[in-house]
Amino acid sequence: MQELIGIESPSVFEQAPYRDWFEPEYSSYLPETKVIANLKQTGISAMNFLLFFGSWCEDSQLQVPRLLKIFDSLELPDSQLKLIVVNQSKDEPIELLQQYSIQFVPTLIVLSNQRQIGQIVEHPKTQTLENDLLEMSSTHPK
């Protein structure tokens, strides 16, 4: 499998071999409807997200499709999400990795007014990713 590195668009997951792991998890994941409705009432629509992941990483292959399904359920435009693919040794793209002190993938950085307000590293802290996002966005209202 060719290793992706750098900034990518969500359309990369429509291509082989990435769709082979992306599509099944994206299709089967069902975000909690009530949590999504609550998220839409927060300031999440004004936030931006940086998602660091590795196409080679099993945690990324599980969590990235789920996060994108959540963002699609929230109807967030692609412009609010920047996908940053790191290499297996996690030293490329070095500038962004250093800027956000990324050590593990996947890592979702949540920004409000260009300031980091939270992150999800490898897996949710609560039961689900959408609950983690609700906790972060609820503490930073519209």
C-alpha cells in the first residue's frame, strides 16, 4: 500500500486501497442521534478540526471513518476539517507534527477562534467520539 503523507481531502477514501478499510466502518457506524442533535445546538459549527492519522494505523482505520461519519451527520463543510496524514515513523509532515505536539494517531485537534480547546487521542475518552465532541463544544458555546 502506498503510504500517504501530508494534507489530503476526504475524497482520498474513495480510492483503493483506502476505501477497503474506510467504507465498511463508515457505512456501519451509527452516530448517536440524540448526541448529534445536541451537538448541532452548540458552537461546533464555528469550530475547525485538524485530524492527524496514519493510513497504516489500525486505530486510524477504525476512528477516522467514524469521525467523518459524525462530521457528515453534523453537515459540517469539508473546509472545517483538515486531514493530515503522517508517515509510520511520525516524523512527516514535521512542521505540523511539532506545532501540535503529535505523538499518537489518530489525534483530532479541536480549534475555536484559532485556539486549541481540546483533542481526542487514539480513541474516545467517553463512550463515543460524538460524546467527546459534545463535552468539548459544550464548554465553548456559540
